[in-house]
Amino acid sequence: MTMACDSPAEAELIGLYASMFRTRCFEEAVYNLFVTEQMEGTVHLSTGQEAVSSGVCAHLRADDFLVPSFRGHGEFLAKGGSSRSAMAEIFAKDTGCARGMSGSMHLGDPDLRIVPGMAIVGAGIPIAVGLALGAQMRRSNQVAVVIFGDGAANCGYFHEGLNLAAIWNLPVAFVCVNNLYAVSTRYQTTTASPTIAERAAAYAMEGIRIDGNDGLAVSAAAGTAIFKARSGDGPTLLECMTYRHRGHARFDPARYRPAGELEAWLARDPLPRCKDHLLARGAATIGELEALEKSIEAEIADAIEFARRSPSPSPDAPLQMVYSQAADGYNPAAELT
């Protein structure tokens, strides 16, 4: 649904809230489907971290590149991926964004310039650097954004990627989602520096730590970083401080968290914070926001039904998707059938 807004800024704020709510609604549905064994496999949720994906992707053009984290449902949706194609993918159906081959952890869509998520921690960083280099060489004015967790900042990919991006002044933004835990290992036990953002100084790059539960703060910082990259002024490292409400994956009870920590972060939930700001500014009424939420809930319910009705991929689908059809008509996959 759409609302009549008095200014573009109000429209953007409502769009930000809608994006965040869509991710929350989608992931709550996915979680319930998994725990009731209506879906197979596992799932990594970003519940509580929605402000990062929505705030960052709000500034990406359709032709910009996004390399998401493996906690990437919200990133896929915020970049323009449909809830139907995402849900069908997690249901392993042929109508999914990767024809049911990727599952929850590897959502992607080349038409939307979304690179499938990487299972190797930090592996998306050099890929984003390569995409940015290609954009620079083509003079396409495109930007690449990569989103990764705090654990990835201790991998070699991180240092190599930031170093090359700085040397070549590439149009890329590095977005670190610091939710305090790499699986169950707390950030402070593996990282000597007080912040990840300050590491940017080693590469003569701007590094900024922001409140990752404040959608407006994330949007402002990401907008500046993406504009800077597109203008030829080089890369930026953003560290977004946030918190996942659930464990690392489907069956993680997160008993490693100290008492009271979850409750303290729940009080800073990014969705009610954004909603309260909308109401305080008079950008929307409570009735308008409730109607918006119901329309998104209906969208997610439709996505589930669409996925249930969709066919499974054919047995030879993996062979069809491995190789590219050669210009002369030669098809390597035919030799494997």
C-alpha cells in the first residue's frame, strides 16, 4: 500500500520502516515453518538486525552490486528481491530465485545484482572488491556493497580486501554487522582493538561505528558512504552495532549470552524505534502503519502459499545451471547426461 506523504524524506522513512517490517515478518514466518518441521535444513535469522539491511539497501540503485552475508534474508528483500522468490527458494522449489538450489543461506539473483551469499566466512569481501574494480574499469558509475559479520573482520579476506580497495580507490562500501557474537564467541575475546571501524585507519580509509539499531543512523551513514564511492572518493568501512534476537542458527538456544543482555537489546529493537519516530514526526498515523503492516503480513502469507504450490526442480536442473551455453551451441552439460 502507499501513503500520501508531505515530503520525500517522510516517504523514505515510511519505506525504511516497511522494509524493516517485511524482513521481520518474513523471518518470523520462516522460523515458525522450520521449528514446526514444515521446512527442511537450517536457517540463520537476522531478527533484530533489520535496520542494517534496510538502511544500507535504501541507497543502492538497481544496477549496483550487493554481496550479502549468510544471514541475508533481509538484504535480499531490501535490494528488491521478491518475498515469493525468496520463500520458494527456502522451500527448495523451482520458482525460487536459484530454482531451489541455494536454500536460506545463499539467496541471490543476478538480475538484481545480488551475489548469492557465501558459506565461507568473509569470502564475500574480495568478491565485492572485484565487482567494484570491474565497475571502475567500465566507468559504469556502479557501486558494490558487501555485508559481513564481526567474525569475518578477523579473516585474511578482510585485510586483503580493504587494502586493495584503498590502493585502487574502488567504489565499494564495507558494512560490518557487529552483533557481538561470531556463532557463540564474543567479539571482545577475539578482537584486540576496541572497534572494528578503527581498523580502517590502517588502510587510509574512513571508518565509522554507528548504532545499527537506529534505521535513520544507518541510512544516513550508508547514504554518505555509497555517495562517496559513486563519486570516485573511495571506500568506507561502516561498523553497525546491533544484536540478533535469536541464536546463531535454527537450534541454537544461545545459552552463552549473559543474563539480562537479550532483554537490554530487546528494549532497543529497531522496529518500534523507527515506528515511534514516524509517529512523533507525524509522517503517518497509527492506523496507516497498522494497515501497512497488515498488507505486508498478507504479502508474506501469499509467498508461503505460492511456495507450497510451486513445483520442485527437475532432477536435471542442477546440470542445466552449472555451465553456460556456449555461443556456438556447444553445451558441456549434455556430456554429463
